[in-house]
Amino acid sequence: MTWTLAQIWRHPIKGIGAERLDHAGLQVDRPVPLDRAWAVLEEGGEGGEGWRACRNFLRGAKGASLMAVSARVDGDVIHLSHPDRPDLSIDPDTREGAEALFAWLKPIYPADRRGPAALVKSPAQGMTDAPFASVAVLNMASLRALSQKLGQDLDPRRFRGNLWLEGLAPWEEFDLVGKRLRIGTAELEVIEPITRCRATEANPETGRRDAGTLAALEDGWGHTDFGAYAMVRRAGRVCVGDEVTKT
């Protein structure tokens, strides 16, 4: 069976907003362009330069409502929308943009959680949950298997992936660890499975937890992994509908 690239996503601000793409230009040892290019450091979070662990930032595992944010990048501006907030457009590289974002987030982030302290620009490797320049590769068949287990259709945005593949068997993505994939003119090496957190329990339409994804994964397959991290080994352009082959 032919494998194809079914969907492409990026998340300009870590944990806050998903944007669907038709194509992307991948570079060696870099994430999808503008994926996790910014992150909101929480009060008391670890400052400084370079990559930092997800525990330092606002994210959906801590505030489920963040999962309902949609994003769109237009030049230097990030446009954000949420079902419970007016649309917002910011330049993240300005103090005014950061302050506007923090005010916008306040009504939809739990008051008992640490609030935003700074909007930080990510290093070149991005600010994914992995300490390397990762691209998250996910499997549509695994999504359908988990949906069937839960008895409800799961939106791909719950898993904040980058490249969704169609044509694999359920959980076949784990068999690809250590192997390379050619997608369009790019080539990626699959590094390791992605262990999931409570962010996946939240519905991206409502921002409310309505699915026991972690419990279902554990009960059905004995783990809480979904998808795999990859790294770009050969630069190239990827487009929705591209053929995916194992090299």
C-alpha cells in the first residue's frame, strides 16, 4: 500500500495555537518552519538561552482551554482565535505583543496555575518537548484505532503533530524508529516514540477535557505513546499528498 502525507501542522507558539499547512520547506536539523518558534515562560520557569523542558511553559496539559486556540502566521504577525475570546493579532517580537497575549490568555488559563512571565523566542532547534530539533510524525490509522477504542472521533489537533501519514497499519510508526522516510524531496530519520501527556484529553473545538486518551492507550496497548519524533536529514519541500517511502 502506498503511504501518503495526509496533513501538515505547525504550532507557532508552543502549546498555544495550531496552524494547518499545505506545504513546508524542511531544513536539516530544524523543526518545521515556525513550529514552536515562541513559547510562554511561566512565572518561576527556567530562564536563559537555548532549549528548555516543557515544564517551564504554559501548555495544554496545565490549561486544557489552550488546546482550542487556532493560529495563523502572516509575515511578522501571529493571528490567534479561540471560541471564548475575541480574535487577537500580535507581533511576538514586541513588548506590546507579549502584553496583549498575556491579557488575552488570562481568562482562559487556570487561575491556580503559574501565570505568564515572558514570551521567549525559541532557539534554532525550536522548543518542542524533545531536546533536539524534532518533527513529530503521526499515523492516521493509529488515530482511528484510538478513536475506536474510546468510541469517539478524535481530532488530530489533540496530538499537536507535524506530519500525519496515511497508509500505515495502526502503530506501524513505532516500527519505523531508526529508519529513514523520504517525503517529497526531504528525508527524515525517525528517532523515538512520543510519550503523551494530558493535553491530548482536551477537545480542540471546546478546550475541555472529554476523552481519556492516556487511560485508553494504557488499557489497549500497554503504553502512552502516540507518534514518533523524527529529524530532518535531507532538506526539501513536503506537500500534502506527497508519497512517503521508507529508504
